[in-house]
Amino acid sequence: MKQMKKLAIIGAGDLGRQLSILAKQSNTVHPIGFYDDFTEVGKRVHSLPIMGQLSQISQDFKSNKFDVLVMGIGYSHFNFRKKTFEALSQEIPFATLIHPSCVIDPSAKIGKGSVLFSGCLVSMGAEIKENVLIYDGAIIAHDSIIGNHSILSPGVKISGFSYIGECVNLGTGTILIDNINLTDFTRTGAGAVVVKSIEQPGLYVGCPAKLHNA
């Protein structure tokens, strides 16, 4: 039997816990611990140890303490999520985690470091770029593209020929009609329905989705 690669998780918060569980469910990597700047080294969190602070990651990789990484930093810290991934991925491989219940068309592309939780559907010709996080039950229709570092909440539905920029956060149940473009750092509230492209970053809510100025 092929030995599974040792997975280290960046961030020991709630997302880190979810990723440790998904890693076990995917049966492709073995989670061994977290790197976190705000929790004591050696302490066990979510049944796994804190292996060190983020500054130790590169040296620990060179020392063969782990084989692959995954990003456990969420939408509240998009700039840090992007910066950390771009820096570390130059020298360290990132794992792609996909729950076994997901349906991925053979023609679809999934970038390194991306994570798909249970029940996701990625249709023909779609592309999920790097370090993307997609929660349960999201649907990415044909020929759509999800940009680097973006996060899609549960139940998001993206119709065909749409383009989602970098560091976009789509709220739970957001719906996009076809041929929609979203600029970088767009956010939507839960249940938003996007019927035209968005060129200005910000939070969009409602049906149809409009910029929230409050």
C-alpha cells in the first residue's frame, strides 16, 4: 500500500479543524498537525499538535517533518491568505483536498492547494484555480473560472461562462446567472442573486444583488 503524504495545516482555528477532518475523509493525505502564530507550540488542538509558528514552516519542510501544506486561513484575512500561499508555494507543495462525494467532470481543472468539501459539482470545462476553498454543495457550471484564493460558501450556484476574480467571497446560497464577471475582492451576502457583472469591489446583497453602502 502506498504511504500517504504527511499534511500540515496553516492555522489551527475552526477552518483548520474542518480541513483536518476532510483530509482524513479524502484518504489521500495524513494530517499530522498545525502551524499557528497564536497557539502554544506543542499544545494539542482538534486532536493534533501545534508544530510551530508560520516562520518555522520552511525549515521544517526541509527537515522532512511534513510533505504537503494546506491553507486554513479564511475570508477574514484574504490578504494574508494570498500572501502566505504565494510565498510558501514557491518552495513547498500544497495538497488539493476533494471530498469523495464531489462530482468533478474529467475536463475540469482543479489547481494546487484548492479544497472542495462534500457534495460539490464541477462541470465540464470549469476551472478552479489555486488556493480556492469551496464549501459543501456548491455548483460550478460549465466553462466557469474561479480565481485564486477565493472562497465559496455552502450552496453557491455559478452558471456557465462566468469568471470569479481573486479573493472573492460568495455568501451562502449566492446565485450567479451565466456570463457574469466578478472583480477581485467582491463579496456577496447570503442569498444574493447576481444578474450583472460587478466591476467595483465591495459587499453586494439582495435580489438582484446591489452594493451595500452601510
